[in-house]
Amino acid sequence: MNKILVSPSPHLHTKTSTKSLMRDVVIALLPAVVVSVLFYGWSELLVLGVSVASCMLLEFLITKYMLKKPCTLGDWSAVVTGVLLALNLPATTPWWVVFIGAVVAVGVAKLTFGGLGQNVFNPAIAGRVFLLISFPTYMTDWTKPAGFISNAAVDAYTGATPLGLVGEGGVEAIKGLDYLDMLFWNIGGSAGELSAIALLLGFAYLLVRRVIRPYITLSIWGTVAVFSGIFWLINPEVYTDPAFNLLTGGLLLGSIFMATDYVTSPMSNMGGVIFGVGIGLLTMLIRYFGAYPEGVSFAILIMNSVVPLINKWCHAKKYGR
Amino acid sequence: MMKTFSIGGIHPCDSKISKDCRIEVLPVPSKVFISVAQHLGAPATPVVKVGDQVKVGQVIAEPAGFISAYVHSSVSGTVKSIGPRKDLAGNNMTHIEIDVEGDEWVEGADLTDTLVTAIPEDNKEILDRIKMCGVVGLGGATFPAHVKLCPPPGKKADCLILNGAECEPYLTSDYRIMLERSKEIVVGAAIMKQVLGGCPAVIGIEENKPEAIKAMTAAVSELQATAKGYDGISVMTLRKKYPQGGEKQLIDAVMGRQVKSMGLPIDVGAVVQNVATSLAVYEAVQKNIPLVTNVMTITGDCLPMEKQHNYKFRIGMPLSYIAEYAGGVPEEAVKIISGGPMMGKAIANLDATTVKGSSSLLYLTAEQTVRGVESACIRCGKCAEACPMGLEPFLLNKYARNNMMDELEENAVQDCIECGCCLYSCPANIPLLDIIRLAKGDVIRIIRGRGQK
């Protein structure tokens, strides 16, 4: 008779693996990637290429030569970080700035803490925030490079992001923005913020494939909508409205792809809601009252650091207890 | 809306490949080895000697404690030896070896197919027959049936739940008996219901078995129309989710009640019995036939359709004999399971023999069953989402690896039902259940030790 295996139950295993989950995230990001490349052309391709390549190279070199651990390149997590980092930068970012971002993301935020599963902060956001503080000029250069296809609304536009405009000129400055237009091509901003529809497509894909649960994302949206709604109703001359806040400043990109990062978000659904509400509140506080026009990255980073505490508080409801 | 249990659960493949294979009767081999440990609790004590002549259905071992059961001979012939023999896990256990001669049954056993619907009035006599016929739970745990049917003083059954969920992938034996022995199962249910004081009885079946739901519903209505004592029996369709057939989960699904930690189903007024147990009760009470046969499924993706079977076997048949009879062990099989793929045991020794609770020979291929390499926990929470007891396997895993017994107890490791949902769903291939199972054993030992002080 052939040799037979003996092991404890269960004897079947799901086909879902870390690799397939990460690959699904990359697939979910594809619509946003395609839109950004179409509109920002070669320079966006360069940013994407440099970001993904350097994240993968750094993951490989550091795990192999510094940590001397089995290489984790195969789990696709470096690719996810690379794509997310690129989508969080303006298409005009010079390649060496992108590389520095990758060093911070993969080298500092991820592998210093022990690699995938151990990092406290979302690597891509850590990279982006580091660049935002260190290279503010590059990070807020919103001149639009030549894309592969053109659109009047996008092409006509140079200068600051919608949120940047509000920061400088108040609500007056954004009068006349067409939200329906913004749903398809958000004017200015990081490459990944271009199209809300593309990001929502990715969200739908992640939900259908059961990669993420909706609680974190929806509670961020809810909090932002309610918070800005209240202020906007009190004084629409000073405060921007809910739709504007949901559609601009990387809120969709952050709430769908970065706040839902497994490693740096709470485990339980209840914890996810608290985490999401926290991100929503912090984002709006920064936008309305802070020095930066845009607050999603900071809000996520701050809430990342609270996750262990949330995990300690929030446990699932146990059977018969 | 279809009911199901409220916490966790997973949807593994269905793979009921052998569902249309009618139950075939296996021929009796020339020799059987009957284990004295076919039930939960103390192994039975042999009451026959080498050289004794036995008949089919004759008692060959007696219960050795309150939670124990009678064991009967499944063949007629001569006792050849009584001694240790390896069970399917490879552990030594006392087996009674019988050389088969003819097929002569004990007196009083009614071997006809006639359906007996009149239920004896004396509950004590019913319980006695169930006990004397060695009926044990056939859903997996093989807990002596008569013990479950005698609620302790002060506890009352509000509902008898018949478990026809068969939520494990691949297994089809319960499905087949629900189709082929529907009325007998309903009579068994009516008997148990009467013993429990006339509480309602609900037969819970998952939605993926529409034919079984139809057959059982028809059997219930027919018996209600033609005989007495069948009121209050109903069929409930359950939404498919594993582990629906778990006792605690089924109670939650059917009654909306949850058994307290370390508690018993009867604490919330529930008594759960498998449909196969109900059939055994029928045969014991109405036909005077002890539990010496059961139905098992021979299946696996690597078996061609003509080699898929549902067999009525006798206890004590070597598994290798059954495998040979069914066409041999397929080349691609790397693991043979007794039971379902989620909670069944991997067979280490194919020379082991069938017991009352045997439910399958399941062949799994390397691609299906070989575990992937363990990688880092990515904190996705899929294990906690899947756990039907609402536990957090990722957390228990960490505590267990660090021997943190107090934290393990606080986080209810002792409530784990070992259904395997956590290990099944982990994308990082962390052997969650392996580790939690060990920790659970340790913690339960600590809790029990504390009680004795």
C-alpha cells in the first residue's frame, strides 16, 4: 500500500492564502492604476515602476541580507505597498523621492518591526507622510503632466488640489466644482485620487472576494459625512460640504485601501467601527481646523497606533457567554 | 427566512459525490474483530470466553460504568481470541475476534421490513431496550443514547432535535438513511420524544438536501395521519453552513438558545440526537435489534463514480476488507479519513475495524489535504470570523505558544469545539486548531483539578 499521511483534523484547507489576498488587493487597485496612467502618462508609469520595483527590491535585499530570514517576496505584500505608495504620490514626483518613500515604507515602517504582520503603521502611508514632511514642494506639485488621453476638465487645471484651494481661499475658491465630474476624474491631487469610480470598483471587488469587511470603510465615510454635514449646515460659507469631503483628498483611497490594511487595523468588527470613526473624526478635525489641507494619512497613522488598545477592549461576542 | 446558527461558520466545498448511491449491504467477512471501546466513556468488559459460540446480536461485553455501553456480536460463530489489537489511530484496545459461521441471529430479533408504528407505553422499558441494545449517538461523539434520554432530576426537555444536518463535506450516510429509512427515523423520534415527556421534536436538515427534506416531511405527515403519538414532530430546513451539525450550533439554529460554557444541552432544555441514532433507537425498541450495523460512505474526489458507495456494514469488519471490497485504495489517495474531512480522524492503520460510529472511508489527495507552509499571521481576523463559538483563535494561538494559562482560560479556550473552522480559514496556514486543542486539554485539566480541591 502507498504511504498514508496522518494528521489532526481538519483535513481540508481554504484556497485563500496570504498571497491570494494580497494579489486581490493589487487587482482591486488596477482600475485606479489604469485611470492614473491614462491621464498622467509616462511620468505616472515611472512613479509606479520605481515604487513597485524598489519596494520589491528592498524587501528582497533586507530579508535576505540583513534579517537573513526566508524571503517574503512571494507573498505579494511588497507589491501592494509599492502600488499604494505610488498612488499616494503626485505623478510628477522625481524617481529618487519615490525611492526614498519606498525605503521608509518597506525598510523602516515594515521590516524594522519584523515584516508583514508585525508592523504597527501602514507602510505606504508611513512612506507618504515621511515624504510629505520632508519634501513638501515635490509632494504638493500638482502640475499635470501629459497623459495618454486628455479630458478638458483635467487638462485645464493647474495649481493646488481642491482641498488646497479651500485652505487658501476658503469655500469661495471651490464654487463651481462639478461633483459629478469629480466622481469620474478628481482634479489634481495624488495619482490614485483621480477617479472615485475606479476606487469604488476596487472596493466592490474586495467586498465580493471577501478580502475585507466593510465596517472600517463605511464608518469612516459615515463619520466624515455626519461631522462635515453638521458643520456645513451650521455655516456653509466656512465649512465644506459632505460630498466634497468624501470625494477629495484621498479619502476614498485611504478608507478603502489603507485603513483596511489587515495588519494595522483592529481584528474585531466592533473595533473596526471605533477605528473608522476615529479616522473620520481626526480627518475632519485636521481638514477644518488643522494646518494641513488634507488629513486622511495623518488620521490613519494616529489611529494605527491605537489599534493594540482597541484590540484589547473589543472582543467578539462568545457563544453562551 | 431559513434559520442557521448565529456566530461564525464557514462554507467548505459540498462534495456530496456519493449522494445518489443507494445503501448496499456488505457481505459478512470470514472474521471480525469487535472493539470493546465503541462509545464515549469506559470501555466495556468482555463477558464471553475464547471458544464460546455466539449469535448475531448476542451481548459480548457489558458496560463498565454509568457512561458506557453494551457491545454485541455482529456475526454468529466462535470467539477465537480476546486481546489487544490496534484501532484506527494505532492505539491498542481490547478486541474480541470471532470466526464467522453462518448468520444466525439471537431470538426475538425481528428482521422483517415491516414498519412497526405502535410505540410501547412503558418509558422505562423503552429506555431499558435502548440501553440493552447498546445504542450510542452516531453523530460522531458516540455518547450512550439512554444517558442523554434521561435528563437529570430538575431538568426538563423542551425540544428534541434530530440532527440531519450532515454538514461535513463528502458524507452521505445520513442523507441516504433519510431517503431510504425515513419512516423508521420518524418512529425513532416519536419514541425518544415520548421518553422525554412529550416535548416537540424538530428534524433539522440543511437546504442542500431537498430530497431528504421532502422524504422526511412526507414520512412525518404519513405517520401523523395513520398512527398515534406522532404529533409535534416537524422538519426544519436550515441554511447551509458548517458546523451546523455541532450540537451547540444546532441548538442555537433550531431553538435560538445557547448552552452556557461547560454546560450541557439539557440545561437549555435541548436534547440532540443524530438521525442515525434515531434509526438505531427504532431498531432497538421496535425490532429488538441491537446496534451491530450502521451505514458508511466510501468516497473521495479520486474515486470514479462506480467506486463511490454507501454501505451498510457490521461492526468489527476490518476497514481494509471494506476498502478492498469497494475496489481498493486509489493510487492518488495520500490520506484516508474516518469521518468527515473537517472533524474526522486520519486513519493510521487500515487493518483497524469498524465501530458503531464509523461513518466513512474518505480518500483525500495530496493537493486537497497537504498543508501549506506556515507563514506570519497577517491579522486578517478570518479565524475569529469563522469561529462558531465566537473565540479568537489568533489570540489563543499566541497565548498557547507562550503557555499563558490564565489568559487562555479568560478567553474561553475550553469552549472550543474543535470544528476546525479556524485552521481551515487561515490564509497563513497557521496550525491554529492543533495548538488550541493542546491548550484546551491543559486548561480543562486545570479547571477540573481546581474542582477537586
